Amino acid sequence: MNIYQHFRPEEREFIDQVLQWKSNVEQQYAPKLTDFLDPREQHILKMLLGEHGEVKYQFFGGISGLERNRALIYPDYLIPSEDDFQISLFEIQYPRKFVTIEHRQVLGTLMSVGLKRGKFGDILISEGRVQFFAAKEISQYIKNNVESIGRAGVKLVETGIENAVAAAAVWDENELTLSSLRLDTVISGIYHLSRQKSLALIQHGLVKVNWTSIENPSFPCEAGDMLSVRGHGRAKIIGLDGKTKKEKWRVIVGKQK
């Protein structure tokens, strides 16, 4: 059976990685902790490991309801705890009266000090408080290397994950009926745009699927995909609910409020 046929060509490398993790857990009978995975990677890992094998998995990103989570892949004798996920929570202290810190600035700063995106999780912003989750193994590196974000001097304070602010991303869910899962069709449906407008947005590089710019209008969308359209916000494909009698797709989508 060709396992790759169910996935996209660009996902082969990640698929091989997951299969290698699975094999290592089976052979060594010891757990494997991954970096933070985006929703699409979590979906792929779920599909590959299944629910009924001897190798189990759990996701955790610091609190429930997050987008990015670490996966613990483990033999069935193990009962995982939150500590096994090795996650630190940082609170950013900054002069709130004078500056505002945005999500993209935190992301940009962490990437600019040489961190891979997989080494830190969700960034939480609530009423001026700014926090983010990171892999414990790089917490000292972060403390040593982040002294400013945007124009603000900052101090990073590591705190217990029980002090996390509520995740602010709220999704409006609804069901769409679409003629196909082509990217241009999906975008037209979610954002109530004409096909021509969707086409133009895609061809001008303003559309991302799973954080990667996609300029092919016929790119096939799948469950778990995260979409962002510049100027129109973010959405995700929560699930596919089969086809109607007229062979149209029923798609459950969430749009970020």
C-alpha cells in the first residue's frame, strides 16, 4: 500500500519522520517527544498512528484548546503526565503604558534569535498580557537572547503553566456546501468572495495554507488545513462531512473572530 497517496507530495518528509518515530518507539519501547506541531502535522500524525495500535500518542501545548502542540508518542504501558511534554510558559514584561506588543512582533523576535518555529508554541495575548509556550530545553537560550520586542525593552519571566491566560483565538464555526475542495473554491466560500477575486488573491501570493504561500488555485484543501488570506483573516477546515446527493462537499469551517 502506498501510504503517500493519501497526502501531499510536500508532506513526504514529515510522513517519513513520523514513521521513523513510530518505529523507534516500537523497537526501543521508550517514548518520543516531538517539537510543537501545527494542526496539519497533528492531523497527519493522527492518521499515521491510528487509534488502535500498540503505539499511542497524545497532544499537549501548555493548556487545552491551543493550535500548536507537542506530541508524545509512547508504548501502551505508559500513562503520560503533563510534565512529560516539557513545556515552559514565558510572560513578557514590558512598559504597557507606552507600547503595545503584537503577535507578529513576538513571532518575529523569536525567529530572529535563531529559533525554529517548532521550538515554541502558541503566543497568547489578553488585555495587554503577552505570553508564549516554549520547549523546556531552549528556555535558558530564550532568556539569554531576547531583550527587546519591537521598540520595547522586555524582560522574560518563566512561570508555571497554570498561570496561562485564556487562549484568545475564537472560531466561528459553520458548514459550507462546496462544488470542490480546490483552494479558490474554498476561499470563495469561506470569505464570500467571487471566484475572480479569490483567483487574484492566490496568484498575487496573498494566500497561505498551513503557513506556506500557495499560488496554485487548484491546490486541494484537506481537513486540518489552516488558511490565511491577507486582509480577510484566518480560517481553518475543521472537518469534511461527506458529500451531498449532488456530489458537493459538506465542509465544516472555522473563521477566526
